[in-house]
Amino acid sequence: MYLRPSFATPTFHDGDGRVIDYGHRWQGSPPDDTYSVVTHPQRFAPLHAVADALIEHLRLTYDVVITQGDDLAADLQHPIHHDVVKAVRLRPVDASCATLTFVFHAHPGVHVHAGLLHDFAYPVCGCDACDSTWEHEADGLERLVRAVVTGHYREAISFREGDPWLAFALESPDGRSSGGVRAQGMSREDVQMALAALENLSEPWSAWPTASTVV
């Protein structure tokens, strides 16, 4: 059974020495000068340990092939703008299941490529205005992984005015989320290959097969 690693939450201070209560800083709109400013990125460092724990849990629980190497960051649809620390791909032996690639970066944070079409970033932004916490981001990371491995993750390609749009939907015990973006950086051949792969799947991606011996 997966258990999130526990951490002592570090304390951070603002320029005046006051303790920053991340997640509860702004009662209304954030100040203009907090956008695109990341004062304490190290507050997201626990996400690396959370991702490692998830990978270890998946390794022990499911029938997957695991590969590791910085070059696997190329699985992402869009390159990240931080130094890659490591990348790990977990590919289920059943081709009807979505693959997960975890890319650890030095911000610090984790990007996950799920299935064929989508990248998910934790933290999504991390700037002072967003006021996110590592716990909130870890919730999202765990929610995504749970949806993928239990067969509650969908992907689709549609066309609007001739342009391909990429859509996803995932379900978890605490709700459903979905989104869509215009395809960028995908060649016509890549789009056609993804369409063919998705058409051969039952909706959604299948649940991951469990390992023959679960520790």
C-alpha cells in the first residue's frame, strides 16, 4: 500500500522576517509584484521524495517495465526550462494501459507525461502569487497516478477549424478533472499515430495489471 512520506514542514520568512503561511497568504487578489516571482522554490523539494515513493509503490505493485535516464525527459510534449535531475519511465506490459514518465527537475519539482498526449507539472507554476504548497501539489500528483493505474484516465484528439486539440479527463475519489489544449509541436504524422493508437483502445486507458507477486 502506498503511503506518502512524512516531512517536517520547513519555515520560510519574508523580507521583514515574518513567517510565510504558504497556502493562506492572500485574502483577495495577489499583489502585482508577486507574479512570476519565486522566493522560496525549495519549499517544493518534498515532491521529489513523494514521486520516488510513488515509483517504488508502482514497481512493487504492478507488472511494469521500468527504464531510467535523463534522455527520457524527451517523452514530455513540451521541454522544461529547468535542469533535469533524473527521469523514470514506467511502461505496463499491457499496451492498452497508459505509460507514466516522471521527470525530476532542479526547480525543484516533477513533470509527469501520462499516456500519449499530456504533461502534468507539479508545481504547475510555483510563483509567489500562486501561493501553492508542496502538500497541495503532492495531492495532485497522487491523484493523477491513482487515476492512471486504476483505469480512470482518458485522452482524446479532436479538430477545431482543422487544428488538432488534445483533451484529457481523469477521475478520482475526490472528483473529476479535465482539460484541453491546442496541439503544439506535434507533426501531422504524430497526430495520426496518436489517433490510431487511441482508436484501438477501449475508453479510457485500461487499469494496470498487478504484479504476480505483490510485496
